[in-house]
Amino acid sequence: MADESGGHPGRTVGAVISPRRERTRGRLLDAAFDVFARHGVQAASIEAVCEAAGFTRGAFYSNFASKEELFLALTERQIRAQLTALEVATSDVQPAEVGTRDGIREAVRGIIASVLPDPAAAQSWSVMALEFELLALRDPQIAARYAEQQVRLRDELVGVLERLVGSIGLRFAVDPRTAVDLLLGAFETGQRTALLAGADDDRASVLIEALVDLLVTPA
Amino acid sequence: MADESGGHPGRTVGAVISPRRERTRGRLLDAAFDVFARHGVQAASIEAVCEAAGFTRGAFYSNFASKEELFLALTERQIRAQLTALEVATSDVQPAEVGTRDGIREAVRGIIASVLPDPAAAQSWSVMALEFELLALRDPQIAARYAEQQVRLRDELVGVLERLVGSIGLRFAVDPRTAVDLLLGAFETGQRTALLAGADDDRASVLIEALVDLLVTPA
DNA sequence: TGTATCCGATACAGCAATGTATCGTAGGCG
DNA sequence: CGCCTACGATACATTGCTGTATCGGATACA
């Protein structure tokens, strides 16, 4: 608590983070993603994460103060990846291709989907998102962090989607922020439903398409 | 695994469950709800649950074989309560009172809200729902159980809402099942957002009202 | 009131994970 | 090429939880 220098628990006092250290942290984060997804953040032992990463706990405690801190570093990396993916997906869409109503549906779904990257990893990803929400529901400090990330992401999405829809002379039937919340909610719900039902009937796409039809109207 | 008689781990072989036993189980379930909500299912020790219930672990192992079984009993109790609450909420609504568009919004929101009972316990409830989803995402057996409960609840909701909307000469703009999925998704998302943002700005209501306006159209 | 049985308490052995203190070495710098 | 520091490995003490085996008191029934 008396350490205000940025949060490294290790003995590093100087400013720079060595490349070696960076690699170690990366491997620990990768391993943590797998292990947390498989066993749950709380159930996963630090030991298990280290083993999966090919280290011993010595490495861990040299890089992170606690499992919680490791998890937060992980979410930080995730949100960065999401925002980057969003940018890429946005730049991929050519307004010219979005003329039809089908085009709009497809484009919006693509944009939304871009923030939930690889479908193969959808399961792990959903799990991590849920774990994050759970921790946040219990710990106000984590809640603040979670809220901040959500706001960043949603603001970004509001901008992107409004621009996209507007560029072809349409608009949202409701407050854009509400529209985004509805879309994201529908997507997450649909995805989880599909995952839990076992069947990959892509409930998410169904919901998104229905919603887009309802939400997007002539200006 | 060789026990097909219903699942009591204790020494009870006879058919009847004594009142005493029933009370003990009830207190254990109440305590489990609190402790699980506060610390998480995985992080919570059996010991902690017993202490909260005013028992020792002897009582626990006499009633449940494992923490997982306790949790499943808890969800079973919850779903029953939800379905009951839903019936009550439905019978409370008089079609005559739903004539206006505001009336519809209010009625639908009420119905939806009835399956997420006490707002004071909303936090704990959300936590438990998330925990359940997480366990289901990892364990196919639990997933099946989860899916079954969800289907029960949603089918019920589809029936109720379709009847409600139809009774005043309106209809859903999309497949009713899709409508229900969207509504529930919006509700959960909104509620969690509000909980995590700290502010009780009742985002859920905003989303629900917007959705109802979009979903409910003249027949 | 006496008795049999059910059920929760107690005691115990064992384990897995944690955090720290210390050590050895790899890698960057002169 | 050799030193020195950063960094990860190792060893150790501690802790809290688990599950079982056994015991004693409460409860129901005659």
C-alpha cells in the first residue's frame, strides 16, 4: 500500500522493464488466460498458472503481487486487443458496400463481432468476461476499472456505428447509446445461449439481425 | 455414481425426509446463497457456509455430498421461486389496465422484473446467475441443467407475454421467442451495467422501454 | 417414561496452496 | 572478457480446507 511507484511488486526500482521480464510476463499472461478459462480465476492456483507457463512461483512473485493483479493485467491486455480489432474491422468496411439492408445487417454484425474476436476462443473469452464481471460485482475497485473499460469500448462503438449508419442516409430509431447497449446485450446473451445450448445455432446472429431491422430506420 | 435413489448422501435410506432435516437443509441453502454471493462459489469454503448457517461440517456432509451438489440444490430452489413469482406477477396484471402504450411498457417491465425478484437482493442474485453460467460453461452436465431451466423459464415467458400483448390487440414485430430473448438480454445487461456503474440509474428500465416500443406493433 | 434411531458435533489425519527468504545464474554493461 | 545486477529457482514454514470415522444428544413412537 505504501508503494506508489506504479505497482511492480518485484525488486525493479529503475524505470525500464527489461525485454526478458516482458517476455516472462507475456508467457504468464498467456498461461493465465488458459488456466483461468479452464478452471476459473478463483479455483486456479498460482502454482497451476506458473506450471502452464513453464515457470515456478518464483517468477510469478517477481512479476506480480497477487493473482488478482495478474488478472487485471490480463484484462488490460484484452481491452487493448479489442479496441485494436475494432479499429481494423471499421477500416475494413467500405460505405459503398453497405447500401442494402442486408449490407447493413452484415456490417453491424461484423463490427459487433469484431470485439469478440476468434470464434474458436469464444468460449474462453466468454468465461473471462464473466469472471471479470463477477470480480467487479464484489470488489468496488475492480468495478471501477471494469466500468471504465466498458465505457471506453461503448463510446467507441457508438461513434463507429453512428458514422456507419449515417453514411448511407439512415439513423438509429433510438438514442445511439441505447442502441449500442441493446446490440451488445443481444450479442452477449445470444452467444452465451448458443454456447450453453451446445448447438452452434448462432443465436447471436439471429438476435442481432432482428435488432438491426428494428433499430435502423430511414433518416 | 452408483446411487440412483435420488441423491441423498447421508444415511437416510427410508423414503421420508424428516422436518428437522428439511429445516437444516433450508438454513444451509440460505447461508450458501449469502456466502456464495459474497465470496464466489469456488472461493467459498464449505466450512464458511456451515458457520454462516450455524452448523458444523458434520451437518453439511450429512445433507450434501459436495459443494457442487449444494449449489445445484440452490439453483433448483431459485428457479422454483422465479416461476412462482412469474405466475403471481401475471395474475396481477389486468388486461384492462394495459390499454395505453405506457401501460404495455409498464406491464412488460413488471413481468420481466418479476423473474429477478427483490431489487435489494439484485446484486446477490446477479452474482449467483453469473456463477451458474460460469459453472455451466465448464461442466457439460451443469450446462444441460442450466439450459433446461432457461428453456422452462423462457417458454413460460413467451406464453405469458404473447397472451398479454395479444389481449389488447397488438403483436410482437418479430418471432416471440426472439422477442423474449431480446428482452431478457436487455434486462440482464441493463441491470448489471447499473450495478457495476454504482449509480442506480436503472438502465434496465430504459432499455426495456426502448425495446418494447420497438417490439410491440399493431396487429 | 423408556428406547431406538436419526442427525449433527467432534476429533483426526492429510493435503495442497501460499508467501517469504535465500540462492544461483543468465545477460547486459564496462 | 569479467563483473554486477536483475530475475527466476529452490527450500521451508505456515495455514486453512477437506473428508471420514466416531460419538452423544435430540426426537419420535410405544
